[in-house]
Amino acid sequence: MRILPEISRTFGEYLLLPNLTDESCTPGNVDLSAPLVRHPVGQDSPIRIATPLVSAIMGAVSSPQLAIALAQVGGLSFIHQNQPIEEQAAMVAAVKRHKAGFRHNDVNIKPSATLGEAAGLLAGTGRETAVVTDDGSATGEFLGLISVQDFNFARHHRDDAVESRMRRVAELATGTAGMSLAEANSVLWDSRQDVLPIVGGDGRVTALVQRRDYELHQQFSNETVDGDKRFRVGAGVNTHDYRERIPALVAAGADVLCLDSSDGYSVWQKHVLDFVRGEYGDTVRIGAGNVVDGAGFRYLADAGADFVKVGIGGGSICITRDQKGIGRGQASALAEIVTERDAYARETGIYVPLCSDGGVLHDSHMAVAFAFGADFLMLGRYFARFSESPAPQVKHNGQILKEYWGEGSARARNAARYGQGRDLVFEEGVDGYVPYAGSLYDNVKVTLAKLRSTMISCGSTSLRRFHDTATLVQVSQQTFVQNSEDVQRNERPTVV
Ligand code: MZP
């Protein structure tokens, strides 16, 4: 028996100290890109992600729709493996069918087009775009295009403003067609609509595009898509049916795989990694985990894992620590494994990226995780709250919620992940709700703005430098007590 000399700590127990902010520290200069898979030290990773966030390998989180939305903002989803092989492969293929990027076809439909003409043009684009007509019927007057997510959201909330906004944009498109850019800009500025003009080769306006679509294209498409301009997507695999599941996922176009297990320090994971290297060499990339100490990391890194996932018991829906007495505070687990990752890189010349999985309850925890040295983060609860997640949306006491259940809950019965024989004998996860938070795009945009702002305060414009130079301080128990007492005694200003 051995007792570690330290206490097991979570992200919420730390704060960052600011560092010198110089002229180079501007939001535009902050590079949040991260290596996804192993690579020689000093060289670039063969797969990088522009936004260091990936969605959890969970049925309540990673659907094709969420995968596309997340790829559009530079991140990556892992389609869950707790389903028949053909269904998972079909989900992967559904993401790969979508062409990435911003295309003229999407916006080149004039307001005067009939619905039939608009639908014909849209069918060829492969984009999730809905047509808005003035009375909502197929024979109504065509007003414009809207993303399917926004359309569903508006319909769910009976938001009539969408129709009047589309009507206004349609009028503007007609009004600005053929104008010079300067003329159109002044009209659009006055209109206060969030649209941008697209100009043709003659410098004249041909169409309008929603600013959101344009920004997505400008910021991320080049970095997030493959050579053939399709969205990247990952897929979970297990240690049971990998001989059949992996070839099917590879054939469907999965860009990267990840072993999905609550305890990855096992010989079974090595068998899967051996299988992948034997069958595919380095052409198929696969992460492994989860582990919470340096020995677990080294075992998987030596076995050939492309990245290693860190975390046991920290998930928001996880009760493994109560049920089995296994786990470790996410901050403590990361601290030890980051040291091991860097030692491994010095010894072998190979850098194996770390994915910190679970336990992010606030955006500020992301900054702490990166300061500790995580390369990228896997999030479940965070993404489960968005319109794009596959979980049902429900109303309770006037509040909109999304269902969110753990893979170890009776609802998911993910026996391959929780390894209790063929079925789940006891639960390791809960089946609950999270507050609905709107679209992925809107939320990720704010989250990344916060992260950039923290990094700027700490004088860093890259995640590596942020980790290398971060100074963290532990908050006292008294701080927690005082915060909750202040809230209870109403001694904090309340928002009205
Ligand atoms: P969170 O972002 O909701 O805090 O945590 C998500 C992570 O929790 C997942 O990526 C996975 O590692 C873990 N998870 C998923 N299901 C369970 C469970 O049922 C679980 N216990 O712990």
C-alpha cells in the first residue's frame, strides 16, 4: 500500500495570476490551435485542431449535427460507440458527406425565386439550410434562407421575429443588388441587419450573406477541414468488437479514433493499439485512455497511443468515485501526467498530446486546464446544453432544459465502456438535465473570447506558452465557505 503525499484537487481550487501583457497580446494574435496526435518533438502534428475542444464520446452529446457545428468552429466530435457498428459508421459518413466552407450557391437565390427553384438550388449544396416563406407554407412567397438549427429554434419558441427579419433581409438583397460595395455597406449599416454583401467579379453586389456564416468560413474553414474540404470527425471504439468496428469506421471516413473506456490502464487497450498498427501502420490515428497517473500514461504512450485521455470520476454525470472508490481530482491527475508527457518527449523525442476529459463546470476551468498543460479538452455537459446536441429538449417550471445522461447510467447501458461483463450490474452515471443554452456557435464564440482574454492577462498568445509561464495559486477553504455564505446572506449584489 502507498499513500500519495498530496491531496486530490479539482480545477475550481485554482486561480491564475496575471503576467506582463505586452503589445503583441491582442485577441487577434492568440493562437488556440492544438496538436491532436503524436509527432516528433519540434515538428508539427499531422492533425491539428484550430479550437482545442472536442465533444465527449456520448450518446447524449456527439451526433452528426453537433459534429458539423463543432467542426465549423474548429473543434472535433467523437461519435459514440454504444450502438451497432453500421449505425455509428452511418453517422460518421453523414458528417463526411457535408462539404465544408462557404459557397455561393447558398446565398445566390434571389428573393424573387419560387420555393421550387430555391429548393432545387439548395439540394445541390449539401448544407443544412431551410427556406423561409412568408406564410410558412410550400406555396408561400420565398423570403430567404436560414440555418436549420436557427429555424428549429425559432419554430420551437414561436419566434415570429425570424419571419420579419427574413423579410427585411430579402428586401435588402433586392435593394442592394448591383450596388457598389461602398453603397451597399452604407445601406446595410443603416438597416442594422447582421448581413454582409457578396460582390461579383465586376465589384457589384450579387447577394447577401449572414455575418455568422461568413465568419465561420473566414475564421475556421481552412484550418478545420481535410484536403478535400470535408469536415473532420472522430469516432469512439471499444476493446471488444474492434476487429469489425475499426475497419467500418475507417471505410466511413473517420479521421481519428479514440478508445472509449472509464479505465484505460489495461492490456486490452494495448491489444487494440497493436491491431491498429499491424493493420494500418500510422495511417489510422487512435487515442487511448482514460488514465490518471504517469504510469498509465507511459503504458499507453509506449503501446502507440496517438493521444492519451486523462480523467476518472470527474465527469459531471459520473458517480464512479462513489460506486467504486476509484478516481482522482482532474487538476492533480493532469499535473502528474503533464510532467510525464514532457519527460517522455525528452527521452523519446515523441510528443504525445493529452486530452483532459470531464470536470469542466465553468468556462474558467478551461483556462485552468490549459494552464496545467492539457493540449485539448473533451467536454460532455458543455456541449449537451446546445441546440445541436441530440438529447431531447424539455420544459420544466418555465425553464428549458436538455436531457443529459452518463454512459454508465441505466439509460445508456454502455457495457463496453464500463466493463462489467456483458451488461451493467451497477450504475456509474446519472440521468439528468442541463439548462438549455442556445446554439453551439454563439456559446463557443463567447467561451473562446474568455479564454483569449485570460491568456492575454497572463501575457501569452499560444497555449504552450500559456502553460509554460502560468502561475497558479490555490484558493483557501475559507474562500469557498465565504462565497457560499455571502450568497446565502444575500451580501452579494443580485442581478435583477
Ligand atoms: P463532463 O464534461 O460532463 O463533466 O464529463 C464528460 C465525460 O464524463 C465524458 O467524456 C466521459 O469521460 C465521462 N463519462 C461519461 N459517462 C459517464 C458516466 O456515466 C462518465 N459515469 O463519467
